[in-house]
Amino acid sequence: MSAGVLSIVPKKIGEGGLKSGTSVKRLQQLLWMAGYTSVGTADGGWGKKTAAAWAAFQETASYRSQPFVESGDPENRLFPLAFRAGVLIPLTGGVTGAKALQAFYETCRYLKIPYGWESTSGLHGNGSMMTWGLGMNGSVSFGICTRPTSSPTYAVFDTKVPLALNCTSFAQAALSLWHFGNLHNTKYLADQMVGAFVNLSQSRYGYQALPGTDKPPAGVTKFPGLYSSLEELQEQLKAGTLYHFALCKSNGSITHDTVLYDGEVYESNKGGPVTVRKTALAERWKQARNASRYAIVSKPL
């Protein structure tokens, strides 16, 4: 299984299985968010309340009740529960390219997925979230959001804000869907350990920097792919290509990830009621320069 994939219950829990741990806590959180609040506090321990809430859900969903969740959930019983809990993002199910980008963008807009980010400057929204490919018996049709973690083994949900994206999680999902049609491939990673001088598209997807501005103005570093002139950038762009458009400081340190396709910049950003948006390149360039930012632009090999 890819490091970017999360299986909600990888090992059997409940009767005949594990009675404590992260998988039990995830089930408890999903039950709570789906309206089965009798489950009580999500403490990671399988007890009478958890068993009763799980049984109540199965009855509502017309499943034959069983006092456990089987390893890997072979009947996908957890899927309707996770859907009701609001932690899933529908993906493109293998569709790639421009259709995948547009579908993902429209889905994020429809779901009104909020912006979440936590940095040294403070908390935006309810903080950062991670988006994984949902491990569901071979299906690649859904993503699933959790709180940040070092490993899917320890991933838990946010019961207050089930879904959130930020610039990096949106951009890397867009890149993965464009090239692979899923978040379940070996290139995709749910973590956001990129930015500054670690380029998302180059380090994970083998992208190559465009030439950049040949003679940048004083105070701007000549850096691979860094543009200080919109006109120079536009001369390099080709229709039908998905570019990584990373806003950066004058020294090339990346501060914001977006993707660029056919003259429009797609991103998740703070501000406004709908935080996933697209903007004409000329307007987005103007906004970037008003914030003293330039752009490092990379293309697929």
C-alpha cells in the first residue's frame, strides 16, 4: 500500500480483534460525526457504548449486525459511515488530465472545503489537515482527511472540521489526479514537508524548472524557474500543460503552492467564503507582486 493511502481499519477490531488503539478511535469518531453520539468519548477503547453504536449504525444501513469490524473492511461497511461523517472527498476514479483537474476543482467548490493551516504566524481555520487516498479494497475513487500525523497508523479525524485543504495539499492532490487519476500511487504523499527550497513538483513528480527570468532585477536571485516578469513567463507557457506555479520570495524560497493550466491559476487560499478558487494568470500575478512575491514555475518532463 502506498504511503499516501489510509485504511480506516487495517486490522480487525471489536470481538475477536483489537480492543484498543487508533483504529478503534477512528471508528468512534466516525460514529460520533455520523450522528451516533451514544458512542461517547472517542477514547480508543472498545466497550459497550462503541459496540452498541456500531450495531445501531449497521441496523440503519441494513447490514447484518456483527460485533466487530473485519480487517480491511472487505464489505466496505465503513464507507457509508465515513460518507455520513463528512470526511471523504470524491476523486476522479482514474480519470486524468484536464478533466481530472476540473472535476477536483468543482468538487472542492461544491463541498465548500475550508482552508486550514498552522504555522509560526498562527492558526488559519482549524489548522492543517492531511488528505490521503482512501484504502477501500482496490477503489481509487475517494480521498479522506485526517489531522496531521507522521504515519497513517496514527491518523485520527477532526470531529469539528472534518475536511480542510491548504495550498500544498490542494496542489499536490491536483498534480496526482492530473497524472494518475488518484491519490493511491507511489508518487503521492499525504504529508506537506515541502516549501521553502524543497519544490513539491520537482521532488515528488519529477517536474523540471522552466528557464526563469534571464536577467532578474537587483535584489532578486537568479534561480531555476524564477520569474520576475510575467511577459517572460507567458512566452514559455504551452497550452494543455499543467504547471506547478509556486509563489516565492526574491531569494527563491517558496511560500505558496498552486497549479497553472491554460492561463488560470488553481489554488486553496485563505480569505473569502470559498477558499478553493481559480484566477486568471495576469490577475494572480498582480496579486503576487502586490505581496512582493515572484513565481517559480515547473513543467512535467
